[in-house]
Amino acid sequence: MWFPRLASDRALRARPVEAPFALIVSRNNAERLACVNVAAESRGLWPGMNLADARAFCPDLVTRTGDPQGDRAFLVALRRWATRYCPWVGLDGTDGLVLDITGAAHLWGGEAAMLADMRARAARAGLTLRLGAGDTRGAAWALARHGEGIAPAGRPLAALAPLPVAGLRLDADMVMALQRLGLRRIGDLAGTARAPLARRFGPGLLMRLDQAMGEAAEPITPEADPVRYALRLNLPDPVGLLDDVMAAVGQLLGPLCDRLKAQETGARRLILTLRRVDQVSRQVELRLAAPMRETARILPLFERGIAEVDAGFGIDQIRLEATLVQPLPIQQIGSATATGSHDSQDGQDRLDDLMTRIGTRIGLENLLRFLPADSHIPERGFVAAAAAHSRAETGWSAPRPRPVILFPPEPVAASGARPPARFRWRRMIFATARATGPERIAPEWWLDDPAWRSGLRDYWRLETRQGRRLWLFHTPQDPGWFVQGEFA
């Protein structure tokens, strides 16, 4: 199967255009045509043509920007559609499919009837399709792109002889070199002595010829279908009680978790769709704080969302899908540390479950944790990160003790470069019992922070007679005392 206008056909299916149409891409700092429709081709335009030249030939040309990724996804969808004809379907470049219809053609009344059905369905879908069939992949490829039709069984040369040598899947330079020697057709090449061709063009030319003639094997490797983490359960009788729905969800969750474990992945987002007998569907979304694949951990997390669903006259179909998965490889636990590792993992699992439960109420994005940052400035020594997408650090490294509570600097009524014996802060009078310091911290000169424009800071830890343990600093360049934190 060859779709010569795959990209333009896909674009025109979404937004039809009657005028000459082309998709453009940027190559070598120039905009060029990537794919054109029939109307544009009849006006003398071709893929690879410069856009400026194309507009000179066709002023009414309609253009859009190409989407190679979207075209690739569309071709993958066509591959799934083509499995209706045979199970062995693979991708062939960016605009073709290759099918091994051995043992399947008779189900459609023969190869000719099968190809006719393909053409009819492609035409109804608005797709340009050219087909070729043969005993070999090379023969089918050549016929699809340069002739169409079916090669006689056991005699591929009879159908390939009049076709150009480009039908052997050769690069453009080799095709031009063969044409200069007068070898323009595959029949001309097949009738030429092999030794001179091998010396001049290498073994690649003869390999392509042998593959087309069936003298060299070329297997078809079907594309593997992507793993889908989705299951559906049709209930013989509608259910509405919470326990009944939870039991049905458990029946789906078990096989789904088994599939996740087989792929060494874990679910991060699950969508539960409950269809009522009146054909109205309700969805319950569960976003997990960490990749999970244990039924016993995930199932209770659905209870709150299911309880809020109005079952109406009953639910007769349940569908469960993991829409977001992440790698979760199996880890080996050594015998010496098995107990400690198990306890640590169990504690992390309980924390993840707790964050998931809280996240279902207020949103996972609102759960934050503090992580250390590479800065000696106190207020820049940490960053707030989403707890569901980060892990707690094993330890915080600091050259000196830091207060448990940190707040913006608050001025105190004191003077002098040494810690004051008595000072006033937040309308309270404090007396210093013991002071430790100073710890001098310089501002980060490469950042313009208004809070540090006063210059250096000399930090002191003060224990007051009133029991408060405060973190004060003095600014020698602009004399003043401030409180910025409090120790536990």
C-alpha cells in the first residue's frame, strides 16, 4: 500500500479545499513543498519545489504548514486499519504499508478482489492509494509506485521488466548512473552481466534485484501494537450500590495491575468510566502521587470518587484505563538489608497513599515539599517542589545550624556591633542569656536582591532568658539589627 498524498489527504480530510493545495516545510532556510494535491500537481507543482517558485506558477495556491508527527500517527492508525486484511502489517517509510497476505487473500475472493476492496475503502475515506502485489516485497513495492497491479506467481520479472530501475528501491545517484549507461528498465538490468555491475555499483544493487526476483529473502516485520492499559466490564444486571461498584472495579484493577507489572510500569493517572443504563457516562479521575501497580493500594483510593457518582437507574458498563504510566522497574533487595529496605519502602508507600488521598481533595499540585538548593543565602537555600513529582532528600547539608522557622527580616530596637544584652522585638522585651557567632554571609553579587542591598550580614544565635532561641543578624555596612528566624 502506497499513499502518495498521505500528508495532504490527511490535512484536506479535516479542512477540505477545492483549489490547488500544498503542505510546506522549512529546509535549508527555505520553505519548500512537502506534499501537493491533484489540482496542484496538474498545475506543474511537485514536492521539494521552492515555495516562491510554486507561487509564481500557481498564484492561487493554498498552503499550510506540514505536521510530520501527525502524519506518522495517521500512518500508524492506517496500519491498524490494514490488519483487517491480514495480521502481518508493517510500516514502509513515511507513506506506505507492507502486508504479508499469504493465506489471507482467499478470504476476500482472491488477490484482485482484496485489492479492489482496499481501493474502494480508501476512496471513501478520501485517501489516494496505489497498490501492488507480488511474491516478493520488492516486486510489490515496485508495482505500487511505478505500475500498480499483481505480479504473476513465480514470474515477477514478467511484471517488473518494463518498470524503471528506481522501482528497485535504489538511491537517486545510483539510478542516474544506471540511466547514463542505458540501463533504464529493470528488464535491461536483469539481462546485464552481474560481475561488471557488482564491480561498479557494489553488492547493494544486485541485492535489491535479487530481493525483487525472490532470490534473496526479505521478511516482513510487523509493527507491534502499543500496549494499552484499558479494560472494560459489561455487567449482566445494573448495579448501584457502592460495594457492588467497588467489587466490579476490583475485577478490572487486578488484570490491569498484572499488565503494568509485566511491562515494569506503574500508573500515575487512572480514568474510571461508569456508564448508566440511560447511556449517560460519569468519570472518576484518580491521580496518584507515585507510580503504583498494587490492587490493594489503588482500589481504596477510588472509593471517595465513586461514592459521589449518581448511579441513576444503575450502572451496566465499567471501563478502567491508565492514561499516564511511568517506568517502575523491579528492584532487587539484598538479604542483609531486606528488613530495613522493606520498612523504608513501606513507609514511603504509606506516604504516597496519604498524598494521593489528600490530593484527590485539594489537588496534587497543591502539595509541596521543600528541597535543598545550592545557595548560602538562607532564604535561597531551599526550593518548593510538587511533592508528587519529587522525592525527599536524604539529608540537608549546612555548614552551620539553621533555624526551623525562617521569615523575612524584622528590625529590633538595638545598637552596637555586639549582640545586645536587652532588645525589643514584636513589642516584647528580651534579655540575652547566651550568644553564638558571628557567621558572616555575603550577598550573591551576581543577583540584584533588594533584601541584600544593605551588604554583609553577621548572623548570631541568641538564647534569651525568656526561653526563645532567635537568629539575629547585624549589618555592619548599614548598622542595624534584625531577627530572621527562630530555632526549636
